[in-house]
Amino acid sequence: MLEVKNLTKIYDNKVLALDNVSFQVEDGQFMAVIGLSGSGKSTLLRCINRLVEPTRGQVIWDGVDITAAPQEDLRLIRRRIGMIFQQFNLVTRASVLTNVLSGRLGYTNPLWSLINYFPKEDVEKAMANLERVGIADKAHSRADELSGGQQQRVGIARALMQDPQILLADEPVASLDPVLAHSIMRILKKLNQEDGISVICSLHFLDLVQQYADRAIALNEGRPVFDGLPREIDDQRFKEIYGRDAERIG
Amino acid sequence: MSQPRNRRSIWRSLAIFFAALVILVVYAYGLQVTKVDLEKPKEARRQAQLTNIIRGLARPRLFEYEEKRLEIDAPLMMPCNDQVVLPPVDTSGRYIELTPNCVALGGRVTVNGYNFEPGETVFLYFLPRAASIHEQVELRLADAPIEVNPQGQFTYVAEMRKDRPSDEPQAIRAVVKMRSGLPHPSDTLKDTWDKIVETVFLALIATTLGTALAIPISFLGARNLMSNVVSPFGSIMTGLLLAPVGGVVGFRLFSWLKGLGGGLGQRAWPGLGALMVSIAVVWALILLLSRQTRGRFAALRQGGLGLLAALLAVFALGLLATLGIRLGLGLQEVLGPFAFLGNLIFVIADLLAIILPLLGGLMGLFLFVSLGSSLSGRFLRSTRPTTAKAFTAIAATLAGAVLAALLLGGIAWLYEVENPVRFVAVPAAAVGAIMLVISLLVDVQRPVPTGMIVYNITRTILNALRSIEPLIMVVAFAVWVGIGPFAGVMALALHTIAGLGKLYSEQVENILEGPIEAVTATGANRLQTIVYAVIPQIVPPYIAFTIYRWDINVRMSTIIGFGGGGGIGFLVQQNLNLLKYRDASVQMIAIAIVVATLDYASAKVRERIV
């Protein structure tokens, strides 16, 4: 179980990105985080694996305080938390296979990895994961030769290399067209249901939230404004989350 | 309404007027300081000199003809003596006639030349009586060469010397220098070729050395990589305290191991055998290390094995260096025209032998700092706050005192301070006391931006180095390693490190943050993040900048010789000083060709790669 307690983040330029956010995520849950752009969704996800250092508050995972972990322990925690990104964040000049294998870096011998050597099991695992997201044939292409949807699949395969128990997805489909968006969301849902990976996913479109998520929390200017089931978000709630002038589109 | 607007426009006009006045004064003073004098270039003497230079430069001494020397002699009695009958002159080819053919000391003789080629130049000499043909000298009669008229004749009235009387016939000689055969490359051209090759390779070696060192430094000078490196106050103090210890231990250890390996390497076959064995053992240790291990003492075991492998590797490298030096020297004698290949092995092995202890110092420093700060970090987190505080206070006091002492020791040596012990001890104690107070006031876990400190130091050093032109640096290096291309290599390499270090780190700062974020999120350590997320992004710009720098270095290496750095600049300077403009011209053409060619080539390569 992941517990977020009173999490607050104030950036160096005094911007209050998160304001006293608390929630719990049960193992195996698919939780959506919604809110306007700039409402703190990305900061929240990055505070969980400390890509962003929280200013106050705690993130406790199975009794371990992630926020208090020293750097070396943090590495060991991070390798069980996969993450995928809106911009995919692949190394575009490297091959797909190398990108996927880089998900294994937390586990491999640091010395060998520096000369781009991975054990045979890891390479097989990488091919299996590429197979799973449906692009095994692209393993030896350069990452920038792939379309957006394919790049996000590589991102997911990379996260899977970590044998994650939690998957953080930061707007995973915001750069994709609706058809691709659904295919990516279906993969995430499948991983959530088949492997029991908890998914914490920030999303823009409410219909995606209602179709795939078990639960949703909403942020507005860093403050939690909703925590409940996706279908509970009616027009009234919608206006609370997105502001008075917002119109639903989709 | 119009009143304030009007006033403002008056102020504006006044301001513009004063600005113009200031600019005028600045330029007037500038002209005075730079001694611009338009009268000087008009002077006839200077214009003649300029013409000389331009004519010289316009006629590069690229080719030369073989010269044939034609000597035409006519006998002369000085003083006159009726008893001697002079032989008749052969009038079949070019010949000269003297009137009179006998003359008193210091008298005048009219020299008439016939059957010469029109336009030829003739040099006239007086040949005094000599005991043998080997002692024969030619004394110049005419100050300037004489030009033959269109009829193939010339006349010259020569004033004879007052010394050199003789009873025997003496002679006057006309000399014509004739070109013969085909033109062949001049000696200047050959020298220029040698030096231009030296120049190009000087630039190559300097660029290679500079690039190799600039790459790791550029990571330290990249803000985005360094800004998030922070360490708690307590552990950084421990690390600082251990830094000099690690440096000394590493240096000593590596020197000792190198000596050990070097001793074995003195005998070729046992040395080679030992090398094989140690390589095999290191390999086995690495294989053992690469296995995943778990358990309580796994880290300790891994660390111990790693250390053993590293020490054995250093021993093997020391052995390799000694063997390489011997092999290189041997090959130099055996290979003949390819002796430079032996020299290459010798230089690389020698370099290895030199840098091994330095590398040891650096690695020891790094290891002690990282191990010290991480272990002390663990200790400080787990122990009671008062213990942590006390530990930090001691570490900070000692670290401050030791580092201050080292720094002051350096200053004392540099300025030859009279009483070094007191000069060092008192301020060091003071710094220690200050650190003690700071450590008592500051929280043990307070983060210190170590990364930014390293970043700022790196950038400051790079900027300082970059502001000194290699032409100035080379003077210091020429004193140290002697005048010649090696000094040039070192000066250019140092400047390359500074220049490329800055350009490279700016490229690192320009890379996309996304991949770094993604790789960090997988649990990769800092080094892995650099290898997997940073390096793939910086390869193209690094190659582009290296080629650009190579371009600059070729240009610089053409003038580095002016400061004693070898290469073609040395020849240019020499020839200009000796007023040999025709030779300097050859070298200038060579420089232009090389720079233009490399400019073009590097542009092509950059296009291809980036």
C-alpha cells in the first residue's frame, strides 16, 4: 500500500505546486489523477519516486518512508516503481532494445552496464516485454524512427523491465491521437489486471478516466478537490474540479 | 501640455549632444594611443621597403634552377713588367679585353666584354696571384653586377687595388651565372613541407589530448548534471577530511605497485609471463564480481574483490608500461624507416608510467571521498544526534585545518615565505576554529550544494585558462620542455581543454531532461544515467565541436612557432627576421593551403555527421 501524507511542494521560485495532499493507494488499484494543466499532477507523481524532492510530507510504501530514504536506498526503491511519460522520454539516438534494457539498470552490475553489456536473461526479458507491448519486430530500430504510439509502447516495455509493483504514468496519452490513446490505456489496464501492478495515471480526458480507472483524485492549484469513484464525477463535480467556465468535451 | 514635452526634447538634444561629444573624445584619444600617423606610410624610404616586401612575397621561392658558372679570364700585369709576354685572348666565345693589360698599383683598367648574350648580368673579379689553385680567391671588382647591352658587349672601368703586386701575370675574371636544366623544388619548399607536416600533426595530437581530458571535465562544468548533487553537511566534511589522505594513499600505492611491476618488467620473458598471469587473474576476478550475490557480507566481499582486481590491474599496467618502454626502444633500433612506430609504443608506455601514480592519487581521492561520505552519512543517520554533532564537529575542524594548511603550504612555497610553519599553522588553526563554530551552528543533515561548488570551481578555472592565448602559454612550456613542437602540443592541448570544456558543458546543458528523468526513475546510479541518457545525446555536438576545435588548432599551430612552439611558425618568423621574404612567402602559401583545405574538409565532415 502506498500512503501519501500531507505532501507539499514549493518550488524554488515560490510556486506552491502541491498543498497538503494526502491519499492512499491500495495494491493493484488503477488510480487516475485529474486536474487542469499546472494543477500539480506531474509534481505529485514525481514526488512519489522523488524525481522531485517534496518540501514537506511523507510518502510511505509498505511501511518504508520513501521521502526519508538515503540516496542508495532510494535507488532500490525506484527500481520497483516504473514510470512512463507524456513525451515518452526515450533516448532517441539509441536502439529500441537499448532503451528497453535501460529499464534494467537498477538491477544489473554497474560495471558491465557501463560498456552496454547486459546478461542474456535481461536481453530475453527485454524481447519478451517488447513482444508483450506488440513491437518485438522494432527491437533493432532507432527509437526516433518509431511513431508516437510505438514510442510509448517502448516506454512501457522499459518500465516493465523493472518488475514494477507501481507504475506512475504521467499523461501517457496526451501526445497521442484518440485511437492510439485507447490502445495504450488498454495495455496499462491489462498490466494492472494481469500483473496486479498498481497504476497511478494522470489524465486529461474524463471519458478515459471513467473507462479505465478504478478511482480518481482531482487536484486544483495543488489542493485535492475530489477523491472517489470516476462515475461520481457529474457536472457539478466537474465544475468544482475544472472551474466554473469549463465545458466538458469528451 | 506642450511645455513638458518641449523640455524633454531639450534634455534629449542635450543628452545626444553630450553623448556625441564623449564619443568624439573617445575616438580622439584612441587615435592618439594607437599612434595613427598617415604621414609615415608616405615616406619614400618606407615605400621602397614595402615594395621590397611585396615583391618578395609575390615571388615565392618555390622552384630553383641548377646554376652553371661560366668563368672568362683575361691576364693582367700589376705592376707593368716588359719581360713578361701575356698570352693572346681566345676570341671564339665570350671574351674580355683589358686596356691597358698592365697597370700600376691603384691604376685604372677598362674592361670590355664581347660575344656575351644581350641582357646577361656579369660579375667582375680580380684574381690575385696565388701559390696554388686551391688558394685562389676572387676579389670583387665591381660593386654591382654589370648588364650586357643589346650588342652583346659591356664596358666597365675598374679601379685596381693598391695592394697585391706581383711579378707574375694576375687576372681579371668575368663570371656569368647561367640556369641549366629543369627547375627543381627549392630547399625552402622542402623545409616548408617538413614543417607543415609537423604543424598538422601538432594540431592533431593537441586536439586529441585536449579532447580526451575535456570530456570528463565538461560533465563537472554542466549545471544540469551538477545542480542536484547535494550531500549532508556532516558527511561532506568527512569526505573533505579524507580527500588529501586518499590522494596521498592512492599516489603512494600506485607508485609502489608500478615499481613492483616495473621491476619484473626489466627482464622480458618473466615479465611477459607475469603480465599474462596477472591479466588472467584480473579477468577471473571480474567474472566473479559480475555474478549477482546476496547476503550480509555481499557488499564487503564485492568491494574486497574489486579492490584486489584493481590493485592487480595497476600492477599489470606498471609491468606493461615497463615492457612497452623496452619494446618501443628495441623497435626503434630495429625498424629503420618505421622507427616512429617504435617511438609511438615508447611514448604511450612512458605516458602510462607517468600518469599511473597521478591516476592513483585521483582515484584514491575519489574513492576515499565517496566511501567516507557515504559511510559517515549512514553512521550519522543511525547514531544519536549528540554523537553525530560531535563527530561532525571534529571532522569539520580537522577538514578545515588540513585543507587550509595544504592551501597555505602551496602559497608559502610559491612566494618563498620566510617562516612557513607559522605562516601555515596560525591561519590553519583559525580556519579549523571557524569550521568548528560553523559545524556547531549548522544542522548535521543540512544539504550542502556540493555539485554547484564543483561546477563553479570548474567553470572559473576553465574561463581563466581560456583567456590566456596559447601563444603566451607556449612560452612557459618552451621553458619547461624546451623549444619545439612538444611545447606547442602542450600549450594547444591546455587551451583546447579550456575551450572545449566550456563548449562541451554547454552542450550537456542543452540536452533534453526527459531521458535523464526516465533513466533516473529506473533506479540507475549517476554514472549509469550519464552513460545511458546523457552521452547518446551529446555525441553529435561533441564530434562537431571537436572538428571545429581541430580547425582552430591547425590555425593556431601555424603561429605557435612564434612563441617557440615548433611547427611552420618558427620558419616564418626566422625568414621574416632575416628579410627573406621570398622564403616566407612559400610558408604563407603553405599555411593558406592547409587551413583552407582543412576548413573545407571539416565543414564536409560536420555536414555528414551532424
